[in-house]
Amino acid sequence: MKVRVRFAPSPTGPLHIGGVRTALYNYLFAKKNNGEFILRIEDTDQTRYVPGAEKYIIESLEWLNIKFDEGVHIGGSYGPYRQSERKHIYKQYAEKLVKEGHAYYAFDTPEELEAMREKLKNAGSSSQQYDSQTRGNMKNSLTLPADEVKKRIESGVHYVIRIKIPENTEVQVYDKIRGLVTVQTSILDDKVLFKSDGMPTYHLANVVDDYLMKITHVIRGEEWLPSAPLHVLLYRFLGWEKEMPEFAHLPLLLKPDGKGKLSKRDGDKLGFPVFPLNWNDPTTGELSSGYRESGYFPEAVVNILAFLGWNSGTEQEIFSMDELINLFSMEKVGKSGSKFDVNKAKWFNHQYLVAKDNLTLAELYKPFLQEKGINADINYIAEVCNTLKSRVNFAKEFWEQGPYFFIAPEEYDKTAVKKRWKEKSPEIMEMLASEFEKLNLFDLTTVEECFKEFLEKNNFSNSDVLAPLRLVLTGLAQGPSVFEIMSVLGKNKTIARMRNYKSITIS
Ligand code: GLU
């Protein structure tokens, strides 16, 4: 049987990075098994619909190179893939369940439901559910005479269809990650399957669509595990038990301290995004930052997410998408939640950054320079990137690591000046500048050799010359090799800075 999996987000806002991980694991599993990956939009709850969310989901996954075989944006032979466009499909299944005694019509008003809960609470009952204990006292097709039920439905009053959870039964769910999970039906409530607005609820639509779309594996977040027994019952009642997909509920993504689910607030507090792309909330106007705009590479984000819950079982940490597809297996997905580690995330980005060629990095850095009014030659920017790349995690950090490649320093590190700038430093700078002047070639080796000869000839120590030299060139106490900096700056700029430094006063 062809493996078919789906990612089934609800368009209620920006896609959380945990949702992206769910999509990624579905994709890896599908591709590993030569299967198909489907994007289904679960928009049955019209009250929570957020405009732009669907587009955002599609754009995010495209950016990450997580590709679908069928879906709302590309079509396929099991469409439509948006549940609101499948509205006409669900009612017949809800009614079939009623007819066969597995579901019933309920007419209770919100006030009556509230009164039931209140009464149970006051009586000290631990559960205030609509279930086998309470349904007998409510207004539904199990308690009202048949003609009254018919009359009510025909009159167009508000009603819902609820599942009739069987009493004293054990429901077993086999989960590929957790093994066998057994639940007593006494803890389940008679969930609404179909609403008065003509829409199914998530539970019914999800099961019907997974069946009709021939889904073989349901891979989703752990928060859906409590709903799985209800879904198993629906498959049974609808006579689809043989076609029931296998389940795998992925462990939660946890806050960096491991205490609870990773939230947008954690990201804001600790300075990392929890969304793939920037998101501008259409109602509040609030902007949430995304991985893309924060300078993460899509391959790095995939790599970060692959490791948040899965383990290759080897020492290797950097994996391309193809390698992940090759190695992925549900058996290597852990049971416990995975803590988000900000530094590790940055480390992954750094690994991808240093592996890029210098011209690519230069293209990424260029817009930041242009923002500062600097229009440098792309090959020069590439050399700068080459010199600085071991020190940055993101393209935007090139500037803070080496503004001196584009502007001569106007201030000099005070502590370094105090410690390293001596009375004889101006003279040494002039003497060395004269030596540099004689050079025809100004590459790394030539400059370094010239410098060493200069030390020997004049009996200067390294520290007499190198630290003051770094200061006049960069204004800083530390950075990449001074020889490398000089070879990038070139002869003219190097010599000019050695002669024209300002505001260095001898302490
Ligand atoms: N629509 C559900 C969600 O937003 C999908 C859960 C599932 O995959 O069954 O997460």
C-alpha cells in the first residue's frame, strides 16, 4: 500500500515552529517510504479563521523546501483539500452515525449546558462532561420523543450531533512512538461531531478526510493524543477500522528550561523566533519575527528541527534534506519533549554559513551595507566575508565584527590604547608604513614576511608593533589576523590608516 501522510494545519494564525517540525517529520517519513505528502487545510472552525494564515503556511514550507505532492495550493486527485470546500461531504457520515445508534441530536442551549456544569460542580462531581452519566438529563434525541426530535429539526432550531461514547469500554490506540495506549471510555465525553452552522467539528472532518484521502499514517503533535481514542471509535463506528491509519504523536517542543511548551513569549524573552517567517497580526498589528528574516538559512532550520525530537544515532549533526530522508525513522523519534536550545540553533546556522562560498555570503551582506549607504565592490565584500565568517552566525553580524573594512576607525578601544599605545608607537607606525610602501604585492604572505623582517631588523617585539597596528587599522583590541585584515584592506588604505589615525593619546 502506498504511504500517504498529511499535514493538516488550521489557519488560525502563523504556523508555530512546532507545527513546522510536524510537517517536516511527515515529509521525511513520506519520502523515506516513497510515499505521498498532502497539505490539507482544516478550516472548519470559522470563528478562529485568520486571513493570510493559509498563505503563510504555504510560503513557510516552500521556504524550507518541504514539498507537497497534493494539496490546497497544487490540487490532486483527492481534493478539494480545504475542509470548508468539503462541507457537503460530512453531514451524511454524521447522520449515518445517528441512524446506527452511535451518535445523537442534541438541542441544549448554551445556558442549559452551563446550568448542567454548574449543578454537577455544586454536587461535588469531579467531571462536568456531557457523557453517559449526564446525557439522560439533557435535551437530545435519546431523551425526547421521536416526533418531537423530528419537529425540532424541521423547524430549523439550533442543534448539534454528538457521538455516543459507549459505557465501560476500553479503547486501545497503538501509537508508533508511545506503543499501546489504553483508555477507559468513562473519561471520554460525547464530543460534538457536527455543528448547527452546517460544519463538522475537527474530529469528524479529520477522520472522514483521512479515510477518503486514503491516509495511511497520521503523524501529529502530542496534544492530539487525548483525541486519538475518539478517532479510533469513529473509525470503528463508520466501519472503517480496517482502513484506519497508524498513529504517531510527536513529543512536545519545550521551552529552553524544559518547563512547559515553547511559546512565542519564550522567543521574545530570549531573542529567538518561534515562527518560520515574520508575521504581521492582521488584527493587533503586532509583528512576530521569523527565522527567515532573522537570518537563518532554511537548511539550518530543517536541521535544527530534525534534531528536536529525532536522533540519527550517530555523531553526525549536519544533514542535508536528502540525508535526513535516507536516515529518518519513526523508531528514532523520542518519547519525551525536546528542549529548544537557542545556542545550538545558532551553531547550526553558523555551520551552514561557513560552508557557503564567499560570493554568496557577500550577496547576503550587501543589503546591510547598502542600508548604511555603503556601496562596495562585491568581490571586496566577499573577501571581507571570508575573513570574518568564522566569527559570525548570521549575515547581519558581519558589520559588527568588522565595520573597519568599510570605514576608517574614528574611535579607538580605550583599554587597548592605554595598554598598548606607547610613546614610540607613532614612530614605529611611520617606519613600518615606509616599509609597506616599498611592496609591490600586498597579499597575506608578502605582508607577513615584510612585517617579520621589520621586527628583526629593528629588534622590536611582536607586541611593540602588532597591537598598535591593529588599533590604527581597526580601532579594536581584537579581531581576525592583522595580516589578513591588511591584505583585504589593501596597501593604500593600510598605509593611510597607519599615518592618519586621530584621537589616540598616549597615556
Ligand atoms: N487541524 C489540526 C491542527 O491544527 C490537525 C491535527 C491532526 O493532524 O490531526 O493541528
